[in-house]
Amino acid sequence: MQNPERRPWYRRPPLIIAVAVGAVAATGVIVAIAALLPRSGDGADDGAASTYLAAADEFEAAWTAESVDGAGSSTMSDLFDPAQPFDLQESGRDGRLAERCAAFPADLERVEALASTVPAQPEEGTGGPEVERRAAELGPAVAAASEFVEVAGEALPELERQCRYVQAGVDLRVAYEADEAARLAPLRSLTEGQSESVGSYTLTCLETEGCASFSDPTARAAYGDAYQSVYGQWIGALRDQEQSSCQFPDLPGYCEQAVASYEELIALDVAIAEAFRTEPFAVVDGVPFPGIVSAYRAREAYFEEPTDPETIAAWREVDPNYPEDPDADSNEYLGVVLTDLETRLVDAREEVLANLPG
């Protein structure tokens, strides 16, 4: 089963594992701007010819190098670093990504405005010599413009959706950090390197963020309660968002596996919290508090599971760009998706620019 650690926006610090992914409901519906393009009609009277020639003039006036350069030009890949965890994207924390997400709808509106001026090419032999001349002259430009409109209608809404998805993941991470600092951090009474005696054992805190006291059962129970609450709230929110807006819905089973992975992680965190609340001091094979240690090790093992090769094969049938390595994660794939969408836009725009009339 695919687990969240294989996805880029998850990372695992010692014992307290930070998992973040977000989902966001952006306007993911592909805008059918192609539907705005007029359809060729029948008839070859003077009125139809005049209508076409006026539409051709409007098209030439609207589709200029300046207007085309300014349409469909918003990007996301320049603000997304595939080498960084999803939830720690700096652009999501400093406001740049949110600003870019907000730019996509306006960009799409500019494309829609241009789309409304693309004339339907008249049928051959209709409209007279002047119509035929203009139609032949504008043919390559109209074809390129129509392709650009179609590509932009698919790419821009998806770029916006992914942008808002990433931003939501960052926002969830920020909220978790604040919650953790307010409710968990104060319960870590031992600083790194500090020791305490529990029974005949001396336990030393090895975590940079500090450790809960193991000598006081009440303190351990309080830490377990806070741990379950903080992590349950965070990961539960991630699960809910994945259910409402799966990041890669075209990959078969991806959404269901992601949600199931969150459910499994929630259960592992409940086991950790329960061990803190209920396990009495004991030493087994030289390991004090073996239940707590075992619960943490189970969580760590969960994050080490590779993606099933059959699952990867099924996803690669849909998109060969999905990473083939079972130990790879989806961060790389997201980077590829963004680049592919933006490259298609650039190529379509360049084709328009190369065929502008005049």
C-alpha cells in the first residue's frame, strides 16, 4: 500500500514524525473555453461574408504579441522545490505561493477573452473571394489560437488546483506547528542530554526538541493525551482534505490508498498515545518501557515501506512520468506534472506567436 512517507511533503523527525500533506478544493473543473469558439454556419450571403470579415478583423486586433504573452503565463514550478518537503515549501510560508494561486483565475479570464474572438473558419467555396483569401491567410493563426485556448483551458485550472493544494498543505503544517508548540512542547520537561532515574534505570533524553518525563506516570499520561490530540487533529485534517480533493485522481486507486494510509497512521499514533497513558515501568530484554518503544518503531517501519511495484506499474500506464523507483516519492512526480503543464502552455503560446497575422 502506498504510504504518505513516499509522498514528498512528508518527513519524519525523531520520534515525533511530521507528516504533512494538504488538500485543497481549487476549481479543478476544466473550463471548456473551447466551447466559446464560434461554429461555422451555412450560407454564403453578403451578410455572412461581412460577419466573417468583421470577426477576422477583431481576431487580428485581439491576438497580438503583447496580449498573447500576457495570457496563460502564470506558473507554479518556479515556486515549488521538489527537493523540499511539500509542507515546508518556503514560497508557501512567505506568501508568494498564495499570491500565485490567486493569479491563475485572472490569467484564465484573459485566455477566455481571447478565445471569444477566434473566428470559425468558413467552409470552402462560401463567402466569396475576399472571405476565402482572409480565411487562408488566417488559417494557421486560427488553428494555433484554437490549440492554445484548449491547452490553457486544461492546464491553468489544474495548475491552480495544484497550487492551492500545496498551499493548503503548508497551512496545515503551520497550524500543526503552532498546536504542537502550545500543547506538546510544554510537556517535554527534559531537555536534550538531560537524564532522570526511573526505577533502577537512568534514562537520557536524546531528542533535540526535548522529551517527556518517564518517571511520573501522570506526566506520561498527559503527554499521551496531548500527543493523540495534536497528531490526530492534524492527520485527520489531512485525511479529510485528501478525501475531498485527491491530488492525483487520474492515478487508479491513488486517492483510496492515500486515505487508507492516513487511517493507518492515525491508528499508529493512537497506539503510541495509549502506551504513554497505560504502560507501567518495566524492562524487557534490557529495554525500559518496551510498549512505548515498540509503538514508535511500528510508526517508523510504516514510513519505510516502499510503494508496491504493481501499483507503480498501474500508475505508469496512466502517466509514464510517474517515478519508477519504489523508494521514490510523489514530490518528484508533482514537479514533473507542473513542468509538463507549463511546457504545454509555452509550446502552444510560441506556436501562436509564430503564426500571428501581419
